[in-house]
Amino acid sequence: MRKTTLPASPLRSRTGLRIARAASLALLAALALPTSATTLAEQLQQCSQFSDDNKRLACYDKLSGSLKQHAEQQFGQEQKQVIENAPESITATITTVQEGAHGKFIFTLDNGQVWRQTDSSRSIWRGGEQITLERGALGSFFMRKTTGGRSLRVKRVK
């Protein structure tokens, strides 16, 4: 029986693990919104304005030193901050309506979003109708015609 060896992976070494952790922290910090007045994106934009290479590098180095502290401050609140900054409702127009499994509908909107009906209520939906999607409790969403009527529980697919 012949033994095969796997090629060396950068994540198998300690240095590779440190790099992966640092990259993960940087990504987490970039995605999380800071509580300070200036966001990380704004600070990065400010650093990019320096024409002198040494000043720009020093600015980026200063920011990278605070990434771990920033990530620790945001730990466990990332999703909460994203939801707090999201609108309570949006208005769109249905472009297509398809009947899916079990008679539940799939809606494609003019903004490119695709939503699927999750409850079993019955209603008539047509392409070209203007709708409002509203945020519900516990991460749920409801869709209703802007002209009024019953709301439909939906889940975003795309």
C-alpha cells in the first residue's frame, strides 16, 4: 500500500494559522460597524487620502493595531448592529409570480430580490403590483400590497 502525502497547506503551519486568524479579525472588523463617530471604512478612506507613501502606511499601520480591540468590542453584537441600521420596510414592484411547492408562491421583485411565501394563507398576487415588505418580530418578514389587504409571511431567497 502506497502512502500519499498531501501538499503543504499554509493553514497547517503556525504562521499560516496566525495569518488566517489575522485575516479573519480584519474581515470581522471591516464588516462590523464601530460604535465610535467615525467608522472603519471612513478611517480607511482618510488613510487613502495621503499622497506621501510613508504617511499613508503609518495611518494603515495605526488602524491595523486597533482591529483586534475593535473586533472584541463588537463581539456578539454584529448582527444586532446590521439590523438596527436596516430599514423597517421597503417598497418594490412584483415582476414575476411563480407557484412553488404546496401552492406557495415565489415572488421576484424589480430590485432583483426573490421572496418565498412561508405561510399557507391564500391571496391573488400578480406581476406589476406594488408591494411593501415589512420587518416582523423574531426576524420574520411580511409582504402586503401597497393598496392594502392581507399580509403574507415571506422569507428572502435571493
